[in-house]
Amino acid sequence: MTLRQAEGDREIVGVIGAGAWGTALAQMLSSDGREVLLWAFEPEVVDAINSEHRNSQYLPSAKLADNIRATGDLSDFAAMDTVLAVTPAQVLGKVLEGLTRPPRDLVLCSKGIEAGTGRLMNDVARAASPGSEIAVLSGPTFAHEVAAGLPTAITLACEGGREQWERLSPAVARLTFRPYYSDDVTGAEIGGSIKNVLAIACGVIDGLGLGQNARASVIARGYAEMLRFGEELGAQTETLAGLCGLGDLVLTCSSTSSRNFSLGKALGEGQSAADLMADRTTVAEGAHTAPVLAELAKDRGISMPIVVAVNAILKGEAPSDVVAMLLARPLTAETIGDQADIA
């Protein structure tokens, strides 16, 4: 395969991670006719994409474009300037360390906080791929809708500012996939990480049959927790009020198409966290993020009672008991910055 297509001399875009989201992004990127190289960990996924143009394991609904090629060899990305990293958050650093040459622009599409270190993905990537300029792609995106070409808007946060945006936006923008510029990489990551934990909470509410009022309350109060955490880490409020914060939160907390919402719903219906996590083909990142996020909040004195509650449920406490404890907490002001209700 040549590194550039003859027609238009367009650079091939690499996508590392062939789960549902990575496969959907590859399908979207291929829609303008350019070649896309997609890395998969599983040899059977590589074979199926190349021979059948399908990823039946992770995105069975999509017939993949002929200009998508899969590989299991990270050295195939050595000559690429633009690479999207879409692996599960907890293995991102290990996978990136396998690159033989850091790309100029590394676009992070994984949402989570690294267990054990508390690092955001941009910190993980900066250590694993020195020399790359980091960007974060985040927003309200269900993989099957993006793969189907349905209209989607996202945040593209560039640590390199406008200069990096001018390089990257034409590489990722398509007719039905619209990026919006930000320079707040930290804010984009915080929104994408915390919303997964809050989606589990909303799923629990649904599984317990507690109604729409309760779910709306969790979304609003969870957003307050997101803003408090973001403020502590230097995120911009405007970022968290946008697509990668509030927008993604509303989507993920409102549909069983969300893996995190579905996990929470099953927990609310009485299934155990251990059984659910052991039986899942795809990763519900919120289950990995909740413990480290709860610990970070405790260490920094940030009020995040909903996050703490989700962590308790994931550790095996009965969802109904945890909800009862939340409802019994002292009354306090609704002010976003109020810290009187630290759990």
C-alpha cells in the first residue's frame, strides 16, 4: 500500500483500535474515498475486516468500505503523520509504546482515567509517544450512528492550538461529522471520562425503576460534579458546557445504546458487577474510571457523591441501599462550587 493516494495526494489516516468506536471512526474517515488503516489486537478481527469487510465482533451492523484495511502490526503506522488512538483507556499507554515512530499528530479518542496512576489519557500518551502533538476527539457519539453516516458533532481539542487544528480538522471532518475547535485538552478529557461514570448512575436509576425525575436530577447534579472536578484540574467551564461535556453526558445517560448506561441498568436490576464485567465483550470504561475518580476526588476534597455512590455499587453494595444513603444526605445549596456535601 502506498502512503498517499494518487488522486488528491491525500494522506492515509491510521486508526489504532478496532472496537466499535474505532471501527466506526474508520468507516467515517473512509467516506471521502481515502484509505484508512485500522489496527486490531485480535487476528480474527483483522482477517474478517480484510476478507469480509465486516467487524462482526464489535460492530456487526456495518458493512465496511473497501478502502479500509486492517493490520495487527503497529509498525505499519511508522510513516503516518496522523493517527487516531481508540484503544480501551487502560491499555492505551502499552499500545502506544509499540509504535516504532511517534506520529506528528496523535488524536486520542479513548475516554477514561488510568487506574493506579490517576493520569488522564493525554498524560499517558505524552509519556508513551514523546514527540507527538496531542489532540482529543470527544463528544456525543454512538458508534453505530457514526458508522451509518448520521449527523454528528464533536469537540476536537488541540494542544497545538490553531496551527494543529488547521492540519487536523480537514483530516477528520466529513459531511456528516463536524468537529468544533477547542484548545482545552484537559476539559475535553474530563468530560468524556466523568460522563461514563454518571451514565452508570443513570442506568442504575432506570434499573431500579425510579423514574425520569430521578434520572434528570442525576444528570444535573452529576454535571455539577463534573464542573467541580474540572475546575480543580484547570478545565474551562465553556468546554464542559459543550459537546464533550454536557452534550456527551446527556446522550450517554439517556440510552441503552450506551455500554455504561446498560451496565448500570443491569446493576439496578440486581445483577452483580463481577458477573457483568466478566461477561462483557466490549468495555464499559466507567467501571474502570469510577474507583480512580472517587479516590482523586477524596484526595483533592472535591464533592462527588454520585461518583462515590457508583463506586460503592461496583464494589458490591446494594443499589437500593446506596440510593437511600444519597437521598438521606444533608440538605445543601445547589451552587456548583459548594463543597458542603463531600461524600
